[in-house]
Amino acid sequence: MQQQRVRVGVYGASGYAGQDAVEILSQHPCVDLVFATSGTYAGDAVPFTNVRYIKPDDAPLESVDAVFLALPHGVSAQTAKKAEAHGVRVIDLSADLRLDTPELYQKWYNHPHPHPELLPTPYGLPELNRDALRGVERIAAPGCYPTTTLLGIYPLLRENWLVNDRPIIVDAKSGVSGAGREPKPNTHFVEVYGNFSPYGVGRAHRHVGEIEQEMQKINPNAGLLIFTPHLLPVDRGLMASIYVELAPGHTSAEVQALYEQTYANEPLVNVLPKGQLATLKHVVKTNKAAISITPNTDRYVHITSVTDNLRKGAAGQAVQCFNLMYGYDETTALL
Amino acid sequence: MQQQRVRVGVYGASGYAGQDAVEILSQHPCVDLVFATSGTYAGDAVPFTNVRYIKPDDAPLESVDAVFLALPHGVSAQTAKKAEAHGVRVIDLSADLRLDTPELYQKWYNHPHPHPELLPTPYGLPELNRDALRGVERIAAPGCYPTTTLLGIYPLLRENWLVNDRPIIVDAKSGVSGAGREPKPNTHFVEVYGNFSPYGVGRAHRHVGEIEQEMQKINPNAGLLIFTPHLLPVDRGLMASIYVELAPGHTSAEVQALYEQTYANEPLVNVLPKGQLATLKHVVKTNKAAISITPNTDRYVHITSVTDNLRKGAAGQAVQCFNLMYGYDETTALL
Amino acid sequence: MQQQRVRVGVYGASGYAGQDAVEILSQHPCVDLVFATSGTYAGDAVPFTNVRYIKPDDAPLESVDAVFLALPHGVSAQTAKKAEAHGVRVIDLSADLRLDTPELYQKWYNHPHPHPELLPTPYGLPELNRDALRGVERIAAPGCYPTTTLLGIYPLLRENWLVNDRPIIVDAKSGVSGAGREPKPNTHFVEVYGNFSPYGVGRAHRHVGEIEQEMQKINPNAGLLIFTPHLLPVDRGLMASIYVELAPGHTSAEVQALYEQTYANEPLVNVLPKGQLATLKHVVKTNKAAISITPNTDRYVHITSVTDNLRKGAAGQAVQCFNLMYGYDETTALL
Amino acid sequence: MQQQRVRVGVYGASGYAGQDAVEILSQHPCVDLVFATSGTYAGDAVPFTNVRYIKPDDAPLESVDAVFLALPHGVSAQTAKKAEAHGVRVIDLSADLRLDTPELYQKWYNHPHPHPELLPTPYGLPELNRDALRGVERIAAPGCYPTTTLLGIYPLLRENWLVNDRPIIVDAKSGVSGAGREPKPNTHFVEVYGNFSPYGVGRAHRHVGEIEQEMQKINPNAGLLIFTPHLLPVDRGLMASIYVELAPGHTSAEVQALYEQTYANEPLVNVLPKGQLATLKHVVKTNKAAISITPNTDRYVHITSVTDNLRKGAAGQAVQCFNLMYGYDETTALL
């Protein structure tokens, strides 16, 4: 089974996450890219391939085994449903399948879930729940902020080292590609250049729901999330700066070892040696996360977690999930 | 007359050139800003003022003496016409009044001129034709590429130092604000960041018509213009890199002195001393042009001319024209 | 006394803070700039003036009334001492006079204070201690991180609204000019471009000592400072992102009004209306701070405080102090 | 012979070109990287490898078959000589072996050539002289400006389509990594950010000598080179904007086909289809050049040629030469 070939389609392939998905898949030894859709660029050549973009409605679902959905939320669930009807497996990069219940979806996205029967779908963060992803038919690949935040906080939550009633503070910064390819006032070069700005503050960003849901699964005592995203004047890269308080019985000097042990066998998570600090350059254009640990006092620890928002924060992770789904080596096409 | 107060309106005041016009006018001691229009931001506060944007149709033309038009071409001529009907003077920053005949306008803008009776309008490049601007009712302020190019080539053309049948080569580079504030694919941060790209090549850019028209006025023997604009990954600033061949009887070593003499009394044109090279930092956020001269051989000279595309290349120059129109000191609010 | 003229010298005038000091002073109606020193650029013209840089040892202290010191720490105290011997007033932009005791200086700068007799010097943050600055002979102008952080936390500390034993978390981001003009590996364009990186983490940055000293003066119960600075790929601008917990009896919804009241009469601090978020563009190239307030829960508040690190974070504030020192209107040359 | 393994050392491996050389070689299936030298970073881990930087004097020349020299000029020739004494083959990325005579070297580098007996060395631009590179012991890999310029002008020169006595005008723009990794005032982030600046103008840049030498070899009637390099505020990428005049008998409409034919079988040169324009994004982080052709009039043609200055302009091309030297497929590790 290891070396079976898989016929793949990519929806939303001209968006930033879709482009990276196609680029990565073009290097996957067992993938045949059958189609790539784009509402805007249909007819144009798809970089890294010998196909051309087609309209989503023209996509031949009967000719593929699996699809990647790099689509807007709402649209994505509908396409997932259609794919399922054709017996096609789905890796969804949108938010549509990430929340476990229609109620949560309604709360964070302000409209009813288009296909509640698709929920819950396995959440595709392999370092946290790899076993739930092997061989499945459908995976919800997490967003860039959740991936980077959850990897940064996971060891402490899992081992229950944090004070229960304290919020987890995450000051996050994302490159502009995270805002998508459609031109908008806030992604105009002149507006972003030389600027740095918060947005979606006050627990209003939709990723808060997704992150808290997953934190609760790791540890039901997890504190509230205080989350402040910012727009960084770079094209790629995301940093989650995490501030937490340790429960009595643990000291910040022990955290480095805990992280090193937790991620010792993870090929796509790099815990930096003590004294080194994670920066965007550690991860941009790679499929890895990098994490550094800084004790501030005995009880207060600061964690810096970084990813390329389009790679480990989107397309790279989606391919990692795909590899688990089909039983390939998990890092195929990713290292 | 020198110190009369003038009531002013700015159309298109939320665009990049319009914003700079408002900022400069807010420091003008004789100007009362009465209104500022914006189709998109009506109701919002106008920076540097105590007024709010209004819709263009709500602009009280009866309450102003003069208007600045920072509008798209086509729309601008119509507003100029309306202003004229109210006896309001016009400084037009669009292309609508820059070409001298409806035929040229049709050729470069591919539609009939909305109000051919407005042509010709005095061309507002004070260093070339200051006397034609004093006290007039209507001025066409030149574009950023024409301003920077014409200032860079003017002394050689006027003195007839160039070989007649040789083209004038201009390799030009503009910051992104030159493309306007409306979000478009080519001004998306991610597309521009880390990139540098030509556009409007092959004598296709509309400014070619305007530049050649003005070059012909300076010297009917002026060569053809070979003009290649590029998009530069900065917010502001424009460079015209000019390559020309001198006619026999002149050598490149004499060009420095020619430029220094020509612009000796120009407060807004800075000819750099021999050996210094003009860069964007010389002019960004100022209302000046800077020019440097480089002999390559006896006959071949290279000139670097720079402006802030929103200042001397647009709003600053428009205010300079306004000052001439009303008899104020030409540099009022500009130094 | 109000309109007396003051003869001024600027040491370290070719560094970034020094350049901005000269630029601001060139617009000050009561200042005569007598000299500007530069070890590296002696002989070159000083922008915005008609003088040339001179070597620091050549500076005619006998010809000035006051000096601004934009010098490295260590050197600055020695120059301050020399100036004092000439009866010249001092506004020091370095760290040398900011800490109140030689012991604290030794702790944070790892060498003995060169002139402990100069300590304590009044700390030049006018919004906190304006009265201590009027008419004095010597002022220690605060650093960029302390200014931005202290303005952002001051109302809550002064009113004692915070839980006493909780740390104050500050995730800070600074433009590259904060690292000085001397070329170093970490300020090389290629290293910074496309990157974002923490540094001086773990309460190791020298500004921690300065900030905690001043927080203690505002409120002796102030919590520990957890401070993480980052290098932002822009030239100017600084953001302090502050996370605090309110004491029982206060709710986050009340904080907006508290800040508006506290800074109601401050011309150089702009508390943004509820719902607006402070960004670098609010302050770059201005002498103001801007602050926005975000409630996260009833008890947890997030404050975003921004300045131009070279203006309100350095040279602008130094001139504000100078104005108080000499009894000019506090905002002269700053608005 | 095709699959023999080669033991390789890289000198100057911590500079920007050296880093890219190591990265590319780490993916070469037949290369064993034995050592990488760095005067500054000796002891640090070398990215993409499992070795550490060593001092150049500690490099075990007896343990390698070939060395890449990414060293400053002057030093490089001495290291080449030493390598030769050990029977080690040399790919030199410096300027030391590019000029064919000691006289030319003296003229452009202002000091005698350290080892004139090494001249001439085959010039490593495979698309122009592939046959001269197969199996040789020593190759001088061209600089970034010469590579990009020569590829852009080669077809016209070789076919003798240009007017003989007209200069070839090249307005060139390079990303900052071209200036090297050593911190200098002109590569400080704050100096470059938001700026664009010419340098080395007036036929003074050292690459003029190298480009003219090679143009003469292609066509002894080649015109003079007028060359103006500029510093572009990006990390990587180089554009040569070339302006030429065709001789009678040829028209600009024919140039597209000439280039397509000339480079039809070149895997690392991409002639863009008519109407597309070459930009930095076509080539950054690839080992290819891209070229676009724009007719301006019948006689005047504009060519845009782009490379990644560290790849096809340095390290990528060096590996391409290495592949020819050892008989590997020319694009091994490069596509």
C-alpha cells in the first residue's frame, strides 16, 4: 500500500495556501495532480505543473481519489459534501470542518453550518493526534494561528503544569499572505508597508474558538485564551508569543527539557537549544515549526513558536495529513 | 492681493495624492479648507483637518474659490466643467487636461474627451513655464513620471545639446502609491514584496504622450521617448534614469554646469554637487526634485532625476501651481 | 523669559536620535544650533542646518547654553560632567542618568557609573512628572521602550487598579533605527528583511531596570515586569503590547474612560476612541504617543501603546523636556 | 565516470553566496561536503549539513577533490593557487580569475594580480561556452551583473544584429545580498529601507571590465557598455534592463524568435512568451535566468533579464560549472 499512486485535485489552487499545496504536491513521488481549480485564473498555467486552472464546477471529481480544499469557509463544506458523494477523500484547509459542533460554528461564523452531518471531522494536527488521522476519509487541517499556538503550549497543557485559573496570553503576528490573495484595503502594499497593527482583538478572532476547543481536549482545565493577532509587514511567517504561569511544583527551568522530550521524535517540530530564540527565518519556506523557551521567573515562562503560515500553518500540514491518510511516510515531500 | 484668503475644496481627497494635497494645504497660511470629498470614506474624519469627507455630489461648489481635483481621468474633466460653471478655479491632478488636443486624448485614453472645450489648459510645471500659470483660472498639474523626466531632461533640450535623431531613453521606477489606493492584484502587499517589475513597456504607458508633447514644446527636434516604467517595492518615491547622447560641440563634462545654471534659482529643484548621486531619500516627503549628472563618455550622459511621486510628482506641485495662480510666494507651504 | 533665545549644541548628532533632534530643533523658533558633533562624519554638512559636523573634542562648550547628548552610555555621563563644569544645561538621551543609583547602574550596565554624583537626575517623562522638570539644569530623557510602556500602564498604576502580585506582561516591537546607526550583523538589511525576531528576553534587556524603577515610583505595589522586545522589519516605530489583570472592584469596561481622563489635557498623548486600534502609522514621524484599550474579559485588559522610537521615544521627548527646562510652551517645535 | 562521488570543500561558506553554494551542494547526489570555512563563524553549525565552520587555514585540502571559493578578491587567487598545489580543482566565485590578463586585473582592481600564471581561466557561463568547461581543472564563475547582462544580450551580439558604433545601455538593479554579508553603512537596514539608489556609475563599476571583455569575445564589434547599477530594497534578485539599437536589415519584431531559438535547449534560461515581462519573482530562489523582449520601435529593442544574484548569478552557476567539470548532468541539484 505504501507506494500506491493517488490522483489528487486541488480546489482554490490560485490562493496563497493553494499555490503552496500545489508546489509541495508537485514534489510528492506518489501524487498525480489531476486538476487545480481557480475561479479567477481559469485557463492560466498552474506553476510547478503541466495543467491549467479550471473553474471549480468543471472539476472532474470522478477522476481523483482525494481533494485538497483551499476554499473560503461556507463554500468548502459544500465541496467536501460533493467530494464525499463521489467517494473522494477530503483534506479541508478551510475552517468549515474544524469546529466539532454546528453550535460552535454558528457562534464563530455567524451562519448555520452548511452540512452539520460532516461534524466532527478529525482535526489534522499530527503532533497532537496522529493516530486519529491514519486512513481516514476526511481531515480538517488547522489554521495557522491554532497550529502555531497549540504546538507552543501543548507540552505544558498535556502535563498539566499550568495554573488552572490563569489565562493563556498569546500575542501573535502574521505575515500578510495569511489574509488571502483577494485585494483588500488592509492588504494594499502602501497600507502595510512600514506599519504594524493589531486586529481581531478582544477574543473576537475566529481562531479563538478553534484554539480553545483544542486546548480543552488536551487539558479540560486549560485557562481562557487571551489572543491578540497583528499584521506583520512581511509576506510569510507567523509567530505566537505565549505567556503562561506554572503551577506550584514546577519551575520554569524544567520547561526546556519537557519540550525537548515531547518533541524529540517529531521531524517537523524543532525545539531550539537553550539560549537560541525562534525567528521567522527559522521556518519561512519550510514545513516545520520552531519553538524556543524563555524562563522569566521561576513561575513565569515565555514561549516563542513560529511557522510559515502557508506551510506548517496550512499547505505543508495538509500534505502531512494526506500522508497519514494514505499511509505514506509522514514527511514525504515535506523535508 | 498677496495675503487674500482662499476657500478651497479637494475632490478625491482620500486617495493618496488627495491625502497629501490636504496635508500640505492644512499648513498653508492663506487657505481655508471648506470640503474634501471621498466616494468611499464619506463621513470619516479627514486627517490634518477638522472636516469630514463628503460625497462628491454633496460638495458645495458655491462656497469655494478653487478646487483641487485628485480624481480618475474622465470624471475629472466633468468636475472641472462643473466648477467652471460656478466660477471656481481648478487645479486638476488627473490626466484630463494635460494633453493639448482631443485627438491626442482619444489616442492615449481610448475614449473621446468629455469636454474638449477645456483644452488646451496651461501645463503646470512651473520650472518650465511659470509665466503661463500666474493668475490663470485652470491648470493641468503634470503626472509624476512627466514631472521627473521633464525636469531631468529640460536643460539639454532647451539648449539643443542633444543629437536630434536619437531616442531619449528613460528607465523609470515608481513607488506603489503611484498606482492609487484602490486595492488591485498588482498592489497587494504579497505581490509587490520582494519583487521588482516592469509594466506599461513598449511606449504603451499613457505618460509617453504627455512627455513627448512637452518635449516637443521645449525643442521641436527632441528625439523619440523610449520609456520603461517599473514598480518599486517602496510606498513613495520615483526615479527617472535618463540616457542621452550629446550633439557634436558639447561634451558630457559641461552638463553639470548647465544644470546648475538652469536651476540656480529654483527653490524646488536640487542639482546635486558633482559626485553625489540622487536617491529616493533625497526627496521622499519633500516637495522637491533632486537631479544628479553622470558622464559616461564624452558624448553619453546619464541623468538621475528623483521626486516624491505624491509631492513634486502630484500634490506638492499642484499647490505650487495654486500659489502661482493666486500670486502667493511660490513655495508657500512647500518648504 | 518666555522668548529668550537659547544656544544649543547636539552631541552624537549623526546617529538616528541625534539626526531627529537636529531636525526638530531646526524648527524651534528660539533655538540657535551652534554645533553638532559626530565622530564618524566630522566635516560633512548637517542636514536641516547650515553647520558641519565637528569632532566631539572640538565642541565649543563655552558658546552654548544647553546640550543634547545622543551618545553611547558611559561616554554620555562624561560629557554631561564636562558640560556641567561649563555651566551648560544637559538633556541626556543616553541611559547614563536614568537610573537613580550607582548600584542600579552597575547592575544593569556591568560597569561602575562614571560620575555617580550626577545621580539622581530628574527623569524626563513630562506626562508623569512635568513639575520636576521645569527650570532644572539636567534631565535624563527616557528610552523608547520605557516611554511607550510607562505611558501605556501609567493610569492603571497610579490609580492602583491592578492586582498587586501579578506581573505586567509587555510584548514589545521596535523598528530597526532603535538599534543605532553603527553597522552590525543584526541590522544588516538582508538579516532583518522578511524576518521578525525576539532579543534581550528573560528580563535581560537593560530597559527592564529603568521601567521597573519608574513603575515603583508610580505605585510601590507594581508587579514584576515581564518584557520581551522584538526587532520589527521597519525603520521607525515602536509598539508595547501590554497585558494586565485588574484588581477586584474594577472592570475592564471602565479602563477606556480612565485613560481618556488621565490624558485629556496631554497634547502629545492620543487615547484612541473605543474600537480603534493603535498602529505604527498613527505616530511615525510625529512626536506623539497613541494608546488603545481592549477589554478581553472583565478582569483582563490589553493596552496597545505606540510611539515613533526616535521622536516621542527619544528626540521629540528630549525637546519636550528642553521646553520645560526653559519655560517655553511644552509643544514648541513638536506639533 | 558519471556517478563518481566528489569530495568538496567550500571556502567563504558563511557569506551569502557561500551559504547558497552549501545549500545547493547539500542536495547534490554525488557530492560529499568535507569542509566549509568561515573566518567569522568558525565553530558554528553549517546549515543544511552536519559539519561546522572551520577557519580557512584549518581546511584539509588533502581530503577534497574540488573547492568552491566564495572569497574576497585577492584572497581567492591565493587560495586557488594553494588548491592547485594539492591537485584540487577550483570553482572560483570571486573576480580573481575572470579577467583574462594581469593588465586588465590591475586596471579594474587597482593592485597587481596575486598569481598571473592562473590567467586566463575558462569563464564559467555555460550557455556561452559550455564546451570550454567540460573536464577542466579550474573555472572562473562570472559575477551576477555579467551573467544577467551577457545572457540578455548574447543572441543579438552573436548574430551581429546590433549597430556597431552604438553603446549598449544597461540600467541594472540588485538586491542587497549582492553587497555581501559584512555589515557596512550602505547595507544597514535603515539606510536601504524605502530607498533606491545608484552606485558605481559612470563606467566605474568593476563588472564593466568583465562584461566588455566577454562581449568582445562574442562579437569584436560590440559597442561600449554604459552600465548603471542600483541598490534595490529587497534581499535577493537582480535585473538588467538593456537598451539596444538594431542594425539595418533586422527589425525588433524578429528578436523574440531569435531569443527563443537561441535558448530553446537551455534548461536554465527561460525566454518568456511575447507579452509577458520578466520580474524578480520569476527567478528568486531558483537557478534560472528569465528574459523578456520588448520592441519599442522597429529599430530599438528593450530586453529585461533577471536572475537570483546568489543563484544563477553566483552559487547556482558555480554548481552548474562544477557539473560540467565532472561530467554530471548539467542541471544536477539545480532544478
